[in-house]
Amino acid sequence: MSALLLPLRSHLDELRSRLKVVFLSFLIILIVLVFFPANPIYSIQNASQYLSLVFLEHTVIAQFLLDIKGYILPANWNLIGAGGIGEGMEIYFVAALLFAAVIDMPVIAYETYKFIDPALKPNERKMIYPFITAASGLFVVGVLFGYFVLAKLLVVALSPFYVAAGISFQVDASAFYFITLLIIGATGISFTTPVFIYTLISLRVLSAETFAKNRIIVWFILWVVTGLILTPDGGPLLDLVIFIPIVTMVEIAVWLGRRSVGGRGSQPTKLPPPPPPSPAKTFRQVKCPSCGRIQNAPSLFCEFCGKGIA
């Protein structure tokens, strides 16, 4: 039993070390972001601000939050702090966590690759770098799409209802920032889905034909996910805006995956037919020169008297 547990223990130890690297790199990036100034020259000239918490007003995270408010929030909307005395700190650190996760993504991808690399075949190992590149690129595209399109459309879609209900545009700050950051992060993650689908089809873990037979079910699941997670307050119009590009990328990934396996899907490879049996050689009867008896099978010695047959 100990011999069986030894490989498992070694894998768990390696996994623990990989996760430790990811955690430490994420923590370092998070700490740097919390203190890193948006304008280093101004911070150097006003180094005394670090003696108090005034420096938080000039960090990268603070500038990011101001950009979100200025770009997404209309001019006649006002943010109010109704979530308690620690609401501002919660918003600040949630934004820092999102920023740190985006910056730490290459480290996460590399450590994941190093953990699964020993189990990969040579042809599978060639797919790692394209996989990491495509996943990272689509994640960035998804983050930008969530920031510049979805988050902005969320406010545009909700504005008429404020007017119809006669409500002033007073929005809870934590609700606004948390929903915006959720849309940005979740959209980035959802945009990487086609890469995983393509990889599974290429490795023959998932069949393109299986996806084609269950396309409606997959579309329904994607619609539910986009409605409940990505756009919880945006209504069906905003759900459709994010649903269409994700489904389009998934369909493209399935099409590319089918081409990568030569259109064979999950069908087994046909083996060549076995060669036809060679015709049996005709046995020529031989008479023993010593005893004169006919042999029943070819042999160097007589099967009756045991003497050699010339």
C-alpha cells in the first residue's frame, strides 16, 4: 500500500509547491499594486504622502476605479456609500484582486504547464504553448470586451427603467463596482472556453460529433451562465450581447477541432487487412535408403530406423 501511495504523495507535494509559487507571486503583485503610484514622478516629489494613507488616492487601483466611474457611469448618476464604513476599502481591494489575477495569469499558466508536462505525449506537448498563448490572448480580449462593451451597456440598458419609475440616479457604490468588476473578470474567463473545447477535441477527449448532437443543450447552458453570472442585472438584451460572441467562438473552436483530427471524430482507426496466408508447400514423399520405407513428414532422419536420409 505504501508503494502505491508514494507516487500520489509525490504528485501532491509537487502540486503544493506549484500552488505555493502561484500564491506567492499573486501576493507580491497584490502588495505592489496596493502601493504602486499611477504617477511615479508625482509620488517621488511628494514622498511625505506615504507617512499617511493619503497615497491611496494616487495609486494605480485608485486611478482604475476613477476611470471606471468616468467611463461607465453617466454624468447624472451619483455613487453613494450605503454599505457601511468599510465599503471603500472593500471596493479598493476587490479591484486590486482583479488586477493581480490578470497580471499573474502567465505565472498560473506556466505552473499549470510544468505540473502536467510529465504526463503529456510528445504530440500533446506541442499544443501547450499555442494553448497558453490563445487562452491568455482571449482572456485579455474578454476583459477588454467586458470593460468597454458589457459594463457600459449594463448602465445604458438600466437607465430607462430609472426614468420610468421616477427614481433618482443614486447608486450604491459597492453594488456598482462589484457588478462591474464581476462582468469584467467573468467575461475574460468565459472567452477562454473555446480554447479548452478545441484542445479537448484535438486530444480526442471530446468528440465534435457529440457536441453537434447536443448543440441545443450546450447553447442553453451558455445562455443560463451568461444570464446568471455575467449579466445578472442587464436583462435579456445584455444577455444576448455576450451570448452571441461566446457561442460563435465555441462553434469556431468545434469546427477547428474537427479539422485538427481530420474529420474522423471519435471513430476508431481502421487497421490494414492481414496478409493472405502463404500457400502450403507440397510435401514430396521420400524413401529411406536404409529400410526402404516411405516417410510421412519431411525430416533429416528416418522416422522408422533413425538413420540419416541422404
